[in-house]
Amino acid sequence: MDDMTKKVDAALVKNMLRQKEYMRDFLLVCASCGACADSCFHFRNHGDPGSTPSFKAMGSLGLMFRKGRRLSMDDLEEMKDLIWGKCVLCRRCYCPMGIDVSSMIAWARSICRAHGVSEDYEKGPKGI
Amino acid sequence: MLLPSNRNKMKYAMIYTLLMGPILWISLLLGLAGIVLKIFRLLRMSTASDMPGKYALPPLGTWSGPGATSGSPVPLSVRFRIAVKNSLPGRDPFLAAVTTVFHGCLMVTPLFLTAHNVLLFQSWRLRTLSMPEALADVFAATVIASAFLLLLRRIFLKRVRMLTSFGDNTALAVAVAPFVTGMLAYHQAGPYDMMIILHILSGEILIIALGWSRLSHAVFFFFTRFMIGGEYALGGGRRSWMIDAKEREGLYG
């Protein structure tokens, strides 16, 4: 199916976000302290501030909560690199507040997959 | 005819009475309602775990070394090193130290401040524990200084700057404003009448924010770290994030 003609199923996204209502609280209480960065092996090896666990969750599931109905397929395509390219769901991310960061990234992946967006292993996460 | 200065005094006295009367009650009620609703919301969004403690780290005594069979003894020094390495003080000692000092002083100072307790005594004849004023002064200065360090970290560390939003800076400002205005009022720096009004107002905003904004992490922290099971849980982990069983069946059954 051509990606350009596909639209985000707003009702499905809303329903899926509602199933994990507690993640709204995760995103609300996050103090953006960046303490999770040091527990992420991806961050420690590459030093890329964009691979901070909190940044990955905010840029994927956080974006879905923020945008709601305005979420577009382009948004989903753009967050592919964050949630597949920069995370392996190893669940090592440590949050002093007890936020389960990797569960948010996993659920963002599920929502993307429900729209046929997933990592293309032949092309790589960035589509190159 | 009142002198302009007297008229000003009366205006301040009127605002003071309002802030210490109805507005204080409203803010206390709003703050308390927010905290109670938050607790109910967190309880509603989680269920009693089927297998409490399943995902918790094993107790120190049963750790096994790399390649060893489960339960074989590992030197205490190694176990201690691993435990420290996995904790915030081991990962980021600066942040751990600053945030501990910041939160400790933030909670202790207003509760045991002599001036606050005098007000409590005047209103309700309540005698509470107070600390020396000089100590409270040091604590308040520590709150402001550590908040400043956290702000510097936010500005100069790229990974934190990328995460920072307007709300984070506002939350920090709301938390620290009562301490800044309180210190200025205590030392009679600047116009006292104005400062004390700003102090009460900022304190009331902080009380409301405790239940409704990201400052509600005061409630969230204790709930998630001590109640929810997980790799980093403190305590048994009696609950897990899950919608209730009926809805679960509908979704996955």
C-alpha cells in the first residue's frame, strides 16, 4: 500500500493510548532530569543526547499524547529512528521516579506497527 | 483623609487578610483534593499483582557471579559494587547529591520554620517542633543554591537541555519562589509588605501545584517506587500497572 495515501486511524490511536492511561502520568511527572541517560548503553556508547531514554519516550509516545488527532503518518515515520534505531528495549533504563520508560517505547512501537509502520530491516531504521 | 502611605498600608493589610483567609483555605483544599485524586487515579490504574516480587532483584545473599551457578556466593565487595553501580549515586553522583539536598531542605524548612509555627499557634494554639532561625536560614539558602545548580545543569548539559520544556523551568521556579521571597522578607530586603504577600501567594501556588502539575511527582514517586513491582522497585512490588481484569479480558481474551 502506498504510504502517502495512508492516514493515521485517530480512533485506534485514541483507544490504544487509553489502554495505557498511566503512561499519561509517566509523561506528566517526568522532571526531565536526564538521570536515565547514564543507564542507557546506547547513550553511553554514542554520546548522542537524542538517545536519552526520556527523549525517546517523549518523542514517540509523548508526541502521540500531545498531538492526538493531529498525528500524521509522517510523525510515525519520523519516530521510527527513535524507537527502533536508538532502542533495543533492553529495559536497563533507570528512572529515580520509577517511570517505566521502555514500556512506553514498546507501546509506541505497537501503535506504529498497527499502522503498518515498522523498521524495514533491509533498509535500516533510517530508510537508507 | 488618609495619607498615601497609610492608604498603601491598608491596601496591603487587606490583601494579606484575603491571602491568609479564604484564599489560603481554597489553595489548601485544591492542593489536598489534587493529591487525594492523584492517589485514587494511581490506584485505579494499577491492580494487585498476581506475582508480587517476581521481577524484583534477588536479595543480596543469593546473587551469583558471572558464569557461576545460581545462588553460589559472591564476595560482599562485588555485590556492593554492583548495587552502587546500578543506583543513581553510582551513575551520577553530582545529581544524586544535589537532588537529595534540594528535596530534603525543601520539605524540612517550611514544616519546622519558627515563623510558620508561630502562625499555627496564633490560629489554633497548636504547638509544633521548630528549628532555630539561623538553621532555617541556612536550609533556605541551600534550597536556592541547589536549585540554581540544577538550573545550571539544565542549561549547560546538552542531554538535559534537549529534554527541558517550558513546564520544567516553571516547575522549578514555582518550587523555589517561596524560598526566595521568604528569605527576602525575613531579612527585610526590599519592600517587606510586598515580599510577604508575594511569599504567601507563591506558597499557595506551590500547594495547589503539588496535586495538579508535574510537581505531583511527590505523590507519584512513593507510589511507583514502593508499590509497583519492577527491576528497580524498592520493596515488594505488590501492584502492577494494569487495567482491571474485566477490561484486560476484553482486550486480550
